[in-house]
Amino acid sequence: MNILITGCAGFIGFHLSEFLSKKYKKSKIIGFDNINNFYSPILKKMRIKVLKKNKNFYFKKIDLQNKKKIENIFKRNKIKIVIHLAAQAGVRDSLKMPNSYFKSNFIGFMNIVSISNKNKVKKFIFASSSSVYGDKKKFPLKENMNISPKNIYSATKKINEDISNDLSKISNMKMIGLRFFTVYGKFGRPDMFIFKFLNSLLNNKKFHLYNKGKHFRDYTHIDDVVNIIISLIKKKITKKFQVFNICSNDPIDLNKLVKFISNFVNIKPKIIKKKRNSIEVLKTHGDNKKILGFLKIKLTRNIFFELPAIIEWYKKNQIWKLKN
Ligand SMILES: NC(=O)c1ccc[n+]([C@@H]2O[C@H](COP(=O)([O-])OP(=O)(O)OC[C@H]3O[C@@H](n4cnc5c(N)ncnc54)[C@H](O)[C@@H]3O)[C@@H](O)[C@H]2O)c1
């Protein structure tokens, strides 16, 4: 069974590719990524170096815009499953560089989904986001609620869900959208809160804290995310299209994280309080009953228990010294 993972040099794509390459030794695990410089390409190359140690892992440097190169991968390999994770991620930058979101998350999505369909892929699992819900008053967020994205990034994710829903009516592919809620872990994204804050502490830099840190995020451990995707790969799927929240059902107060991380490294943060950034939601808290019931699994990880090993990894590998 050949599996294609897009965005394999990214945080989630890396962990998934590593796990799949080790678990399915007889399968070909093919990953592509354009290694863009949204954050340090050095970190992305570090991840690819680890992945290349697996003999059954094949990396290609390809952009989602390049239909010809993507088609060639499909021509040369009988790909049954596509896990589409490549995207321009991040909420804050979507106003600064909207074109990048349009190119990767709209045109790029259309390219990969239509090529997968043409090549008779059986399962197409793709990354959506908790941000599609927008600012809601009622929690936990459930998959059947109305969604109202409040920035360009989340709008592109909603469009991905809509396109898949439409396409599923005329396609034999089983399509699954995963609404990820703030994923964290080793090799995590430097543009996200935990590593951005750690970076400021270890480099003795100021840290901009929005809305006095009065934000809640439903932090979800990368190993839980990978386990869920692996279980979905194995599971017999009958519905043509569905979306799932991928979350812990446990919103964490950012101010608690600020305290925990600075106490752990024993460095006093230099916090600059900024007013609320209106394109960000105040709280995410997802209901994960749908995915846990579907896969008959449980999640038990607690972020404050997991963080020490992650912080130690970050320090040991001197990630805070990486430049773009
Ligand atoms: N990490 C989270 O908490 C989170 C939350 C919600 C949704 N998501 C979604 O999950 C997916 C993976 O997220 P991540 O955290 O691993 O992000 P990431 O930025 O680490 O990984 C995305 C990868 O895609 C690649 N990429 C971007 N545009 C591309 C293009 N046009 N062609 C080829 N490659 C391209 C990037 O180089 C990067 O390596 C993304 O779709 C993201 O929007 C992530």
C-alpha cells in the first residue's frame, strides 16, 4: 500500500511520515513539501533528514502548484491513500500575505484533490482547522454547529471542506476533514505560542502577549493526532464525506502556560502587553466524542505532564538558535 503525505517537512506531516515509515515497512511512504520559508527551512530540513533514515520513505521537493510533478508521482506509484497536510498555516499572517493562502490552500488544494480523484485514490484525509468555527459563545464546539471563519486562513479551510463535500457526491474517494485544535509536541512549529514563548525566554527577548493572555486553547498532543490518523487509515470508511474535531476537550489558559514554561526554565519573561488581536478567537474548546466514538479510542495526555520533555528537547537541540 503506497501512501502520499503532502507537507511532510511540516510539524504534523513529519511525525506522521516517521510513524508510517516505521509501521508500514513494506509500504512506500512518499512525502512532498516545497520547504517554504514561512518559518525556519533549517528545521524543515532537520525533519527531512530524520525521515530519510527510513528506507521506505521517499521525499520530493514539490510545490502544490506544480500539477505536472504531482501527476508524475501518481503515474509512477499506485497511491491508495493521500494525507494532505501541506498548507499555508497560521492565522496572524493571513492578512499580511493573503496570496500565499490563496495559492497553497485554494489552488493547491484543488490540484491535489482533483489529481487524487482522477487517480482513483481510496481515502483522502485532509487538514482543516478549529479556526473554521470562528468566535463562538457555546462550548464545547461540535462538528454539527454552524461555522463562521473570521480570517482568510480559516476561510480557506472552510472552502476545502466545502469542495470535498461537493466532490464526494460524484467521487468514489472517501474524504475526511480533520479540524485540528492547537497541536503541540517535539519538532513543533516555531510560530506557535509554546516555542515562540520559549524562544523569547532563551534569547532574552521581549514577548508580545495579546489580550493580557486571556485566551484558551484546546492543546492536542502530536502523538494523539498521529494515532488518530493511523486509525483512520486502517478503519473501514463507508461515509463519502465527514469532518472530525481533533482535540483534547480540555481548554488551557495561556497565562497558566506562561507561568509553567517560565518557571520550568527559570527565566523571568519580558512581557509586553498588547491589545487583543481581533482576527484571533478568544477560546477554542472542541468536543471530541465523534472521533473517539468512531475509532473507539481514549485520549489521556495532559499538557503540563508532557511539556517538560518537550522543553528539554527544544533546549537540547538548540532550536532557539535557529535562524531562517
Ligand atoms: N499545528 C496545528 O496546531 C494546526 C492546527 C490547525 C490546522 N492545522 C493544519 O494542519 C496542517 C499541518 O500543519 P503543521 O502545523 O504541520 O504546519 P507546517 O507549516 O509545519 O506544515 C505545513 C507544510 O506544508 C508545506 N507547504 C506549504 N505550502 C506548500 C505548497 N504550496 N506546496 C508544498 N508544500 C507546501 C510547508 O513547507 C510546511 O512544511 C496544515 O494544513 C495546517 O493548516 C495545523
